[in-house]
Amino acid sequence: MTHKRSQTALIRPVEPRDAAAIARLWQMLTDYHVALDPRLPGATEGAAERYAARLIERRSDPSALTLVAEVGGEVVGYVLGAIVDLHPDLFERVDAGFIADIFVDPAWRGRGIARELVTTLNGWFAQRGVDRAELQVATRNRDGLRFWEAMGGEPLMVRMRIDLAAENGRRRVRRIRVRREE
């Protein structure tokens, strides 16, 4: 398949006709993460189709939005975002956007599609009074880290894992390094 750099992506909300493309892209995302770091979980049988169905079902949810990038009739990327308020009974109410997933087919990268998906999602967040978005990125995903830094992202928390089944019954703490610019 030949991709012309001059083709522009249409960024639009997900529709039922996008289910197969979303399933394919999510499976690619999951496989990519496992290839980066085998400690990350792989998908179960049929998970991609169930994931796509859930996104389609949530189209009417006012606190969530899935956008797709379509080029020449082909869905080549997507982003899933939601407005969240974690533990409103414990902390001051702060609505935040949460970017749960984003993926662009590798054949279509380097054309600004991910940037457009995020920019459009951030606009949706802002229209709803949200003034920040949060996300997680795998520490071994160097391209992802560079992308999010270019989008204005900065480290806020470090997620760590303790391997309780370590050799000799010892617990090992794996430190996840986050590059921090001073």
C-alpha cells in the first residue's frame, strides 16, 4: 500500500463501522507494548473485538470520547479519552481528562496524525471545563515519551511494580526510570 504524505486525516468520533479497525489497532498497540516490555500483559483471545465493542457502546457516554483518524476511507489511528474525578469523597474535586489509549498504525506515523488526535481530544476536554489531561506511557516506549514531552507532558508520578514471585522468595523492586529535565 502506498501512502501519500499529502493526504490529510479526517478526525471524527468513532462509529459502529469502525469496530474492525479499532480491534486491529488495539491489537497492534497491545502487541507493541508486549514487544517493548514482556512484563506488560498481552491480550486474551477475542479481547480486541470486545475492546472495540466497548468503545462503540460508550459513544453516548458524555464523559468519554473515542476519536478516529481516517485517511482515504481507512481508519489509521484512534484515541480514547475520558473525564475523571478520582476519589471525590477524599480530595478536592478536580475534573481531569484521562487519555487512556492512543495508537497510529506505524505505516502512517510521522504525519502529525497522533498530534491531531490529541489536539482534538484536548479541545473536547477544554469545552467541558477540563484544564488538564493525564496519561500513562510505558517507560520503555521512548518514541511515546518523546511524543508526550513534545505535546507538553511532564512526569507527575512514577508507577512501580513489586515482583512477589521473585527468585528465592526475595522481593525485588523494579524502579521505573522517568527522564526529568531540569
